[in-house]
Amino acid sequence: MIDRVTDPSAADETRIDRWLCAVRLVKTRPLATRLCEGGHVLVNGSPAKPSTKVRAGDRVEALIADRERVIEVVRPIESRVGAPAAATCYVDHSPPVVTEAGPGIMRIRGEGRPGKRLRRELDRLRRAADA
């Protein structure tokens, strides 16, 4: 499998939908195709069709599973390979994942309905989280 990645006679360009699937950024090629058709994939700042070719050095920006991914293509591959080999085919410049903190006050299950004071505090926290 690794010979497809390191083979010098390998293609110097490949379709973006095949590449996204091959480097394991998406699970399936049809999913990569839908992302491209939906406008969630940019190659060098331009919206990408599924047939858009990528080469070494191209910058791919994609919204995958509600996460912004910024990837630099190192090697264009067409066939899906193992995770260690796939990781050598790109450089990830994605921003770090930010985890959202939950509300500070939580109802304890089994204590019945919240009282007026607790209900108002919960409403205030929900409004602050939405804003």
C-alpha cells in the first residue's frame, strides 16, 4: 500500500474528492463529492468542484464535520492508504478545536422541578450562551 504514496511515477495531480478520501479526511468518496458540490471545499481560495485537480503545494480549506480544516497538499494520492501513510501526504494548518464549556448550574436528576430562583438562573445562562 505504501508504494502508491512513495512511487515516483505516481500522478502529480489528482481529483480533490479522491484525495480527500485517500488521506482519510472524509470517510467516503461520495461524502467528499457532496462537500465539494455544497461549496464547503476551497482549493487555493476558489470553490472546488469534485473534479478539481490538486497538486503538491496547493492549499485546501474544507468544512468537515463542523470543523474548519486548512490543509496543505504534500503528495497527491488517489488510493486510500493507512493512516500513518496518509498523514505524510498533507500538512495540517487547521486552527485548534475549541471546546465549549457547559452551563455552571445543572439540575440534579430526580430532585423534581426547579424552583423559581433556579429556573431564572438557568434561563439567564441559556440567554448568555445564545448571545
